[in-house]
Amino acid sequence: MNKFVITGGKKLKGTIRVNGAKNDALVIFAASLLTTQPVTVDNIPDIEDIKKLFKLMEKLGCKIERTGTSKYKIKTTQLNSHLIDSDIAKKIRASILLTAPLLGRFGRVRFPHPGGCVIGERPIDQFLDGYKSMGAKIRIRGNLYEITASRLKGAEFVFNNITVTGTESLIMAATLAKGRTMLKNCACEPEVKSLAGFLNSCGAKIVGAGTPYITIYGVDKLKGGVHRVISDRVEAGSFVILAVATNSDITIKNCEPGHLDALLSSLRKAGANFSVGKNSIEVRPSRLNSINIKTHEYPGFPTDLQAPFCVLLTQSKGSGLVHETIYEGRLTWTEDLKRMGADIHIYDPHRIEIKGPTKLRGREAESPDIRAGMAYLIAALCAKGKSTINNVYQIDRGYEKIEERLRKIGADIRRV
Ligand code: EPZ
């Protein structure tokens, strides 16, 4: 199993480019199953979760051809199965994104409860209730769900909990359904808007994506299309936090600052020194004061940047309360950060308090999921001495060749 060996305590310097968004690429690939015509997708990051989704889709009969550095062509004419492979599906939450298109194409789908980052219970009741409201039948066979519907019907559905993949799945389900669907209390993330833009370019009729109210007028079929995946706002945010926490001079390029409002306003409040360009953010050294953060659905403070921001708070003066509102298991990773010397008090599964600044010491840590893995990497770069991060597969799931890109800005990091 790969690991990173990092010697920290150095200021970094230079420019780092942001890749295409994992969470946009995953849903666009799934959506390509809604048409029998070819789909070309560009700006795809070379990361583990994408490779896993490719394997799932190829097992269903898809042909996926690489036609450029980050460009792929998908052909679904030979799609021949509605059974999603359990072994792979249990490794990525995004496997759930295949259920709506398969239901639309075959009128049936069989799948296991999706896996992925262990950051909370991550139920799928909203997906199942949504499909049921559109006339689908749900059965549980052993540890597989089986959903059937000759053709889904338009419906009105209100999400009890805001879920990005849930919103994306009901948009895809409604796209080929009979009649009009109205979705309420939807996720407003940029990836949801990007999905609707892609589907509309293929002939769908979706209105209101990016707001809590989305209306879809079902169509009989879609044509093929071409899509460029949006820049990864979570990767961009991780790099900005890395730059500020290590007190470095770094320019983050090829990003969409407008997708990072909540993070940038928090950093301004903490006294960070940075300037924002059209598609870039320039970070300069600064003295930080602690602030409180509370994660929230978009456009609020992203839960995927909570872990990296906790490390930044260990380097800030004063005490900061971190309130994780989305997941009940996304703060447990801080135990190892405490062992690196951080002053953290855990109040309950959703709240911790971090006092700083503290001198972090290099040590061994196990990355439990993508974002906590990135947080350990940032902590190791802040820390004095050597750190070893195990199970870097988790980091590779969301960040392409991270050690090579960080070495280019002066980080002492190697993969062993
Ligand atoms: C998406 O997950 C992202 N993944 C996650 O990013 C991100 O953390 C999350 O949105 C929140 O922003 C992708 O887009 C592939 P959820 P999603 O598990 O939509 C509750 C990363 O690091 N809920 O649906 O799958 C649930 O308990 C990953 O890139 C229900 O109650 O998020 C949670 O509180 C990690 N019932 C909230 O909704 C349901 O049926 C969101 O959870 C579904 C969800």
C-alpha cells in the first residue's frame, strides 16, 4: 500500500493548476447512459474514483475510449446489463448515480448500498422515495435493491435532506420520464447546474438548476453531446488552504473563485492575505486569527473543506469552533491531528474547538478518506520533522498525482 513521506516546516512557492472536478465528471459520465448516441467529455482528472466508475460502466457494456490527455468518448449502444457490480459499487458513493439512467434505459436496476467515504451513515432514502414518487417499485433482494418501472412518470418531490447526488439522480430520472417533475429543496451545487447544462445540450428540458426549485419536462430521448467538466472547487479550496496554512507564496490557477465565496470570506475574516483574479487566486504569507466555521450546503462553507480548514485553525491565533452540520462522522479524523500536537477539544460528533497557534510535530497517520487525507498532508507540510501518511489511495481517489504537483512548488514529499 502506497504511502507519502513528507518533511515539513518549509514555505512553498510557485504556481499550481486546478484540474477538472471529480464530482462533476462522475455525474456527467453516469448521465451519458441516458442517450444511445456518443458523448465526449473533456477536462477529466486522472483519479481513482473516475477509474472505478469506468470499470462499473464497462461491466454494464459501455465503451469508454481515451481521445486526449483528459478527454474521453463514451458509447452506450451495447449497454447490456442493469446490475451494478457490488464489489466496485461498495467502494464509491457515486455508483448510486448509475441507478437513474439505468432505470430510464431499461426500466429496472439492481444495486448494492453505495460505499465511499466513511463520514456518516449516508442513507439513500431520498433516492428511493423520489423514485417511488415517480411510480417505481422498490424491492430488497438479499443485500441488493431492485427498482423497476416500465416508464417513470412526472411527479412533485420535496427533499427532506439536501443531497447533491440525490438531486442529480432525480433530475436524470425525470429527464426521460412521462410528463413534468417538480423538485423542491434541491442541492444548489455548481455540479448540479453543470449536469443540467449538459443534459439540456442533449435535448433535455430542465429549468431552475442551481436553485432549490427545479422543473423537468420529460422527453422521449436524448441526442449525444460534448461537455467540458468544470474546475474542481474542492481541489482549488484545498490548495488555497494549504498555501495559507503553510504561510507560503502560491498562485492557484485554472480555478473558479466564484464557487469559493464562503471559503474566501472566511479566510478574509481570519486575516489571510490573498488576491482574486478571473480564474486564479494569489496567496501571500499572513498572520492568522482564529474564526468559527459552520459547514452548510452550497453556497455555504463546504463540508469537503472542513478537514483542511481545521489544520489551518491549528496555525491561527486564538480559538475556533468547527461545527460540522452535514455529517455525523466527519470529525473523528482529528484524533491523529491531536497526536501531532494540535490543541483540540471534541464537544460532540458535530462540534470541536481548536486552539492555536500550535507547533505540529511530524508523525505517522492513516488517511481515512479523501479530504481528511488531504488535511493530514497539509498538517505534515506545516509540521516540524518527518511525517508518514499511509493509505494514500484515499488521497489518490480525489487528487491527481498530488506529490508531483506539490514538489513543483517546493514541497519535500515522496511516494514510497
Ligand atoms: C456529495 O455527496 C459529494 N459527493 C460529497 O463529496 C460531499 O461531501 C456531499 O455531496 C456534500 O456536499 C459527490 O458529489 C459524488 P450525501 P452526496 O451523502 O450527495 C443526507 C468528496 O469528498 N441524506 O447524499 O452523496 C446525508 O445523511 C465527497 O468529494 C439523507 O438523509 O452527499 C447527509 O447528511 C465526500 N438521505 C446529506 O444528506 C439520502 O437519501 C448529504 O449527504 C441522501 C442523503
